Amino acid sequence: MTMSSRAVSGTAELDHFYDAVKRIHGRALWQTAGTAKKPPTVPYLWKYRDFRPLLIKAAEIVPIELAERRVLVMANPGITTDWQASNTLLANLQIIKPGEVARSHRHTASALRLVIEGSGAYTAVDGEKSYMEPGDFVTTPNWTWHDHGNEGASAMIWLDGLDVPLVQGLEANLYEAYSAKKFPVTKPTDLSLRLYGAGSLRPTWVKHHAIHSPLLNYKFAQTYAALKAMAGQAEGSPYDGVSVEYTNPLTGGPALPTMACFASLLRPGRHTQAHRHTGGTIYHVTHGSGRSIIGGKVFHWDEKDTFVVPSWAWHEHHATSESVLFSYSDSAVLQPFGLYHEEALEENGGHQKVEGEFEPLPVPERRPAA
Ligand code: 1HN
């Protein structure tokens, strides 16, 4: 894919020419690296045991009114222009204490939650509340008003996935605060779950015109039961184990227009085959422990850890105990435009040669562009 970048320079006439092009804010294409830019996203793993104590500390010392959302960002050390998990996606951890409300706002970035611990907190989206439990996958579609509140007795923590860097790259990142702390609740709790959570039954009288899924909460109990039933009868994918996509029940498409979301059950002791595809993917370990080999390095993961597989990086998984991996990817954006490519590793029996173990990297100097 490299365009010829043979240096055409060295004479006074050429130097003069390049100067003239530069003065008009131009650049000769044959002098650039063309399409061969190295992607900055590096494979990385964030341990929950490192983040959890600092989330608890933040809950003690940072008032929610000041933070708007009490969130710690998982920052990819390969990306030095900002704090983000991959080139297109954020992976953050949010904590909310009993009695707190994270005020209502909306933005053109889409968001998802994967609940990690606690109970009694809700997310309200455009007037519908849904109470969240560990393992639940909760959608906050773009430009919907949303607030979170904890009505339970203990702090609640979840993973936030957002497409903010993608939307920023498109210069389409709009944000608006609601005039009050909470958007009015106008619908019964979990109405969307009742209407759309029954698999292939579609309510005939309800109109849903938006492009995102009408379902706000994909309950873990239902997902896990489906995975176990499938695992009893089927081998699943050679690359991802028994893996399901969370879909928009009306279209069969991705749950969120920009983020494809999956739950994968990995059986203990099995190795998946290595493959690579375009589309950076964030994985969160809902249950279990094991390791993944990403770009030739071994990443050991435990329950509640989060890791990123960059676009086009080889990866394969090995669970040591039965594991459920939640994942989300920008492949939803790539698929409709012919940008999704995938290939299996043919050599070495479909497994990468292991070149070492993942080690935490030094924290880089970051310089946000703006
Ligand atoms: C956001 O709206 C939430 O609503 C969490 O909980 C994290 C990170 C960046 C931009 C918006 C939320 C966010 C966010």
C-alpha cells in the first residue's frame, strides 16, 4: 500500500519548487509517506485491580457535581495526542455513589455501558429508566438525553464505551446539557425491554424511526442463557468461541450505528485460531480468566480487566476457566462502506509465534491537539 516516496530532491531548483508549494499551504504527494502511516493504537491491557482503588478514591474526594461524570479513562500509550483506548473508541470506568445523580445531557457520540459491580443504579434515556445489574449491556444512543442515578445502597461501577474519537475525527461531536438535573421520566421503567426484549417478536403498533436499537438494556441473564444453550449444541466461531452480536431487534444490524457489540463464551482449555480484521476492538472480561495473544505477545487477563486489539492485529484467545468476553468495535462503521477486511492465519496451525509477554509501558507525554 506504500505509494512511491522516492526522494526527488537535492537540486536548488527542486528546493525552490518545494518552498513555493509550501508557501501556498501545499505539499507534493510524492514527498509524503502516502498511505503507509503507522497506526498509533497499540495492543494494551488495563487491570481492574489497578483502577478500582482509584475509582473508590475518586468517589471519596471528587464531588459528582464537579465531575459531571466520575470517570477514569483508559489511555492507550501509543496515542499521544489524546486520552483514548483506540483510534476511534473510548473505554472508561465510571463510579456512582448511592444517592447521586449524574446530570442529564446529550451528545452526538454514542455510548454503551457494561455493568461491572453493584446494583440499584439506573440509566435513563429519553424518559425511560432501566436499572442495571452486573453483566448488563446498556445502550445510550446518540443524541438521546441521558442521566444516571444510584438509588441503591452501594457504589456502582461500569465500563463506558464511546465512539467520541471517531465522531471527533468527523468533526461532528456536538454536546448539550439539559436545563435540569434529570430529564423527565415519561415512560414505564424498562418499557423497551418489555417491547423489544423478547427476541423475534416485534410489537406491531409501535413505531421506531431512529437508526439505533430501540432496546436499552440487554440483560446479562438472557445473554448468558443463550450462550450456554448454544455452547451445548455448537462449536461456535474458530476465532471468537461461542460468540453472539447484540443486534437491533428491528433490523438485525448493530445495536448502535457506530459500534458493533458482542458477547463471547470461551470454553476452558480451548485455544481459538488466530485471525485479524480491520476495526479496533475493546474487550472486557465479564467472567473468567485466560490469555490472548495479540500481535505475538501474551496478555493475561482476569475478570473485569479490559484490553484493546488494534485494527489488523493478529489475535487469538485461550480461556483457563469458562469465560465471557464482552467486546465492542468500530467494525459497524467499516462494514457498510466496504472497509471491513478479515483474514485467518494460515501458517503454524493457525497460531501466532509467541514473542514475549505484555509488559505495562511507560506513560507517554501527551499533547492534545487543541
Ligand atoms: C458521557 O456522556 C458519559 O453519560 C460517560 O455517562 C463518559 C466520556 C466522554 C464523553 C461523554 C455518560 C463520557 C461521556
